Amino acid sequence: MKRVLTILASFALVASMFVANAQTKDFDDYWFIQLQGGAAETIGETNFWDLVSPSAAFSVGYRFSPVFGARLNVNGWQGKGTIAGPRTNYKFNYVETGLDLYADLASLFAGYKYDRLLNPYVFAGGGVNYAFNNDEANDVANQFPKVDNYLWDGHKVLGAARAGLGLNIRLSDVVAFNVEGNCSFIGDHFNSKKGSAVDFQIKALAGLTLSFGKSKPVAPAPVVVPAPTPAPKPQPKAEPEPEPVVEPAFESLTRNVLFVINKWDIRDSEQYKIDEVVEALKDNPDTKVRVSGYADKATGTAKRNMFLSQKRAEVVAQAIIDAGIDKERVTTEYFGDTVNPFETPEQNRVAVCVVKK
């Protein structure tokens, strides 16, 4: 048991080093249940396949962060053991219940993503094992020279600890196909024998994970660039004198600076757009510019795309400042791939410059 507690403490320490990077505002906590069936094997003194038996499990869990969750698990069905002299196998039944703490490995190392296809996880926990119905073991033992106190009769309540790995394969927003392997560490009485060594039971299970209350992230509203207001038409004067020439007031200027996929370098072919923005700012000293960065959703992860959109906005803003515009007149914002204001991926690899009063 001390070894299991040490493993759990090490797991928590390593996880804490990564969990800060995995947090995201897109996550909402939710409940889930798991239905699983498969096979179990109690490590014993005979051939591996001779001790394989059916197993089933039911879990109710709660995902309380992008990485961590907990579940109450009930599993059991049948176990097998063996008696030497001559070697004979027997069956018994058990029910095991316990509380598991688990960590989503994909979210831990790559950040939470609502619609990720594969979500591997690791878990560990402990609880109580109730072993019963070992009459077959005693019937077998009675056929051979009996060793006093070799078998127990009736039932046994034992402490149990376990750890394992699992994988959820997303089928929809609610349903995932689940596969899982784990190992339980139980007192030596579990397999009907009295002893001092720990019994091991390994399980391979498959089934479904059903999520309840899992919310899809809501993308922020797209940036809407207002259309320029047309200049007022000059009104004729009553006097027959020439109409004065009226210069229309500056309203706004928008330029889309496009980038190569996974890049934020300003290409020579796009530099003239920045020059036009700078010229408009210099000709209209009371105006300001807002630079908005985007990345296309068709490529890259959400985390990578947020980084790209930030770099694109910053490099265009810096180019405007380097051209002689006061930095107080330049603001930046970035949206990653949460907003794609244009129709094609190429158009959404962009920094949009809007000059307005």
C-alpha cells in the first residue's frame, strides 16, 4: 500500500507541472457515466489463460477541470484460483468499489480541446473488495490432503488499490467508445487462500462513455467593419457664384495583410498595404488604427492558431510604429481560429488594419 501511495503522490507532482498550461476558458465541468465489459485474470500458480474470467464495470464520474476528474467505480463478476496437489482450478465471485482520480493526458500536455478525437487518460485510486461464494474452492480442497487454515470459507472484505490507462474515442458530443486496462492490488485472501502476499488482478475492458452537460465553446462575435459613410453632396447656393470645392471628411480605411500558412513574416507583396495605412494616419493626425490578427481553422491546433494570430497582429502593429506613427495611436487584438471572418483559409491567415477616428 505504501508503494501505491508513493506512485499516486509522484503522479500528482508531475501533473501539477503541466496543469497550468492546460487550463482554458472554453472548458465547462460536466458529469459522465461509463459502462464496460471484458475479462480479468488473477495472477496465480498456473497457466495465464486458465485463470481468465469475465468482468464488468459501471462508473459515475465528474470532470471538474480540463485535466482532472474523479469517478466512483463498481466492478466485479468472477475470479479464479488454483490449488496444487494435483493442480486444480476453481471459481469464486467478487464485487469491488472505489474512488478513482484520473487525468486526461491529451489536455495535460496539449491543452483542452472540446472535439478532440482521441483522449487517453491515466487513473489511480482505492476502495474495498468483497469476495464471496468460494464453495467450489473448498470442495476442490476437500478432495486432497488438507492443509489447516489454507482456505477461508464464506466471504472476505479486503482493501484494494488500483491504477491503469484508458482511451476515449469520440463518436459524438455525448458518446465515446472506451477501452481500458488496469491492475488491482488486493490482500492475499482475495483468491480464497490465506497468506501474506498481495494478490494481483489485471483487467481489459471496453464499453461506452456518456457525457452530460458538456458545453460546446461559444466563439466571440466576429469583428464587423463599418461601411464608410458617403460624403454629403454639395448644395447649390442661391447666388450665381462658383461652388466652393469641399474636401470629403476622412471616414475609415481597411487593409487586409495576408500571411503564408504557419508564418507571421510580412511579405514584400503585402508591404504596400501597410504603407497605405501609414500614409492615411499621417494625413489624418486625429485618427487611430486597430490591428486584428486571425488564423485559419483548417490547419493547426487552437493553441498554435492563437499564437499565430497574436504574432501577426503584433508584427503589423510594430511595422506601423516603425514607420513613424505614435504607438498610442495603435491598438492590437487577436482571435486565433475562434473567428474566421472570410470565406477561404488563405483569406483568414490575416491581420486586418482598420483606420478610423
